[in-house]
Amino acid sequence: MEKFLEYLKEAEKIIQTADHLIYMTFPLVNDKRLLLKIITETKTAVANCINSVLQYEYLYKRIKLSKSSKTNLKTFIEKCAPRYGITEQETEIILELFDIVEKHKQSPFEFMKDNKIVILSENSTQKVISVEKIKEFLFISKNILRKVEDKILRKI
């Protein structure tokens, strides 16, 4: 199977799992670690969608890929996102999601307060993420997956 199809299939599976976790499991267990897992998995799903697009576009020689993931992300945002109907607002939310996951990885301390996750950085600056924001990330990831599938699978 083509690599871009594998990325799409994996993204779809992750999004279904994250959706179930946020809407069914989290209300029962109310655990911050679950929310952090959902954020991380949503980022992985979006990254898989991006990788799928990049692989597909590279296969048809519309773009060049780099060894740098930042360069590839820039290529995706500038050249691929408009072709797939991914709006500027959606790309901003993608970048925000990637930033939050990076802050989470580097954070020495995180806690839950009033159904929100507070991520502290090394210099004690806070990043507060609500359950609604996580649901928004998930919603955007579903939209991006749908747009990518519509464009790629229609041509196969």
C-alpha cells in the first residue's frame, strides 16, 4: 500500500479513538492525563494527515521534501493547504496544537483546575487549555482528515 494511504488510515483510527475518549471516557474518569493523551494523539493524527499530503504531492512531483520537519510543515502550509481547501484559520489552529504538545513535552509540571489543564513552563509561564479547546482541536483534525481524504481518495 502507498505510504500516503497508510498515513490516512492511521490518522482516521487515531481520530476515532480520540473522539471516543473525549466524549465518552473523559466524562466518566475526569483525569488530566487522559486529556493530555487526547491532545498528543490529535497532534499525531494531524501530523499523519500532513505527512499523507506531503507524500502524495511528492509522489506526483508537485513539491520537494526536506529532511527538516519544519521545512516540510512550511511547504505544507504554503503550497499544499490551499490546494486541499485547508483554511488559514485551520492552519493557525494546527500550529497552536503543535505548540501546546511541544510545551507539554517540555513542561516540568501540569495540573488540572476547574476542568482545564494548566501547563507550566520552565520559567513558570502558564498555558491553560479547556476541554472545549481540545474538542475544537479534534473537530479541526476531523475536518482536515475529511478534506485530505476527499482530495486524495477521489483521484485513486
